[in-house]
Amino acid sequence: MVGLTARAAAIADPVIWHDVECSAYEADLALWRELASAAGGPVLELGCGTGRVALDLAARGHDVTALDSEPALLGALASRARARQLRIEAVVADARSFELAERDYALVLGPMQVTQLMGGRDGRDALLSSARAHLRAGGTLALALADPLEGVPAEEADPPLPDVRERDGWVFSSLPMAVHPEPGAIRIDRLRQAVSPDGKLEETMASIRLDAVTPEELETAAARLGMRVRPRRTVEPVGDYVGSVVVILEAP
């Protein structure tokens, strides 16, 4: 029973799967470092997960607040920050409705596909409004957008190799099985597998639904809030990771 409980806990642990599917990605870090240095003030990361970006920026001396709606992910981030003697303010909140009293930021960033996890246009508008309210005058909002198909027809798109991570004798693997265009979104189906130290396998299917949104749509919505649109930046594809366009906005 103990072994079964451990396997069930492993397959359900959001920290493990966030690490498996996201933590190895580094292609965008140079851009966030550049923007944080140019901002010259406090940084707020939306959808920080277990701290891939927040820990990197804090290690370079930036004042970082990390926000996520999943307490377990923030718990892992806080533990890792303590282990590295880094100071990061971790906040459990929804990116669409957060209120951080008496705090304003020189830079608010949304890496990877955070902006595409807001559940449609209303959710993205709410994120923009919340971020705008926490930016100081002249502050920067940088939001990454990715197209998992990158212009390739769905029937021609080959799923990448699995993401794999080992921890405490367990081997975790996440394999993208299919990419499905849907009205206003793209759904990615993943097979998640956990192999225990004694060789027992547990597996489950997980689906991630990304809003299909163009940079133009996001910029138009931001302009309605009075934000200024700045030149976009790009993060090039690398390995099995697709590239992204980073929309850059400035608070008046």
C-alpha cells in the first residue's frame, strides 16, 4: 500500500511535472536578464512555476516577486530560493486578478505560454489590466507568445522527443502525443509516465490548452489600456522547444 501511495503521489505531483516539462528550457533567459537590467527596478514574474526565471534573475541581484496560482509550485520555489540564499517574494495569486498592496514594478514579465493560459480574450484582458495597475510610470510589460505548430499543418507536425527527469531513483517522462487545433486555441496532449525505483510504471494523460492569440491582438488590447507598444523581441526555437514572440509594452 505504501508503494502504491508513493506512485500515485508521484504521478499527481504538479512540481514534478512542471520541472519535467519546463525547467530545462533556457533559450529565453538572456532576454529576461537583458530586460531586467534595463528596467533598473523591481521585477514581477507572472506564472513563475517552480522558479526557472525568478531564481535566475534573483541570483543576478534583482528584486524579484514571483506569482503563481499553484501553491505547491511556489512552495518548491521558496525552498530552492532558501537553499541558494536568494530572497524572492512568493505570492499565491491569479495573474488575472492579483492585487499587491503598495507595490509597483519596473518590469512585469510573462515567460513561455503564461499569457496563453488565461482562458480566452477576457482572461488576457484581465491579465493586462492587473499588470498595468502594478507598473510604475515608464515600466515595461513583456509577454511571450508561442505557436506550437509554428505554421506547420497539424497533420505534418511531428511530436518532439519526451522530456525526462530523474529524482530520488524515480524516472519521469512527459511525451507530447498530439497537437490539436481547436476554435480559438491549440490543445497539446501529453503522456506522463513515472517509473519507480523498483521498476513499476504509472502513467496518465494530461492536456494543456493554449489560447491562439497573435501579437497584434495583444498589442491592440494593451493600447486600449493606454499602454505604448514597443518593438517586439523574439526567442528562437532550440532543440525540441518552439520559438516565441515577446510583446513589449510600456506604461505611460
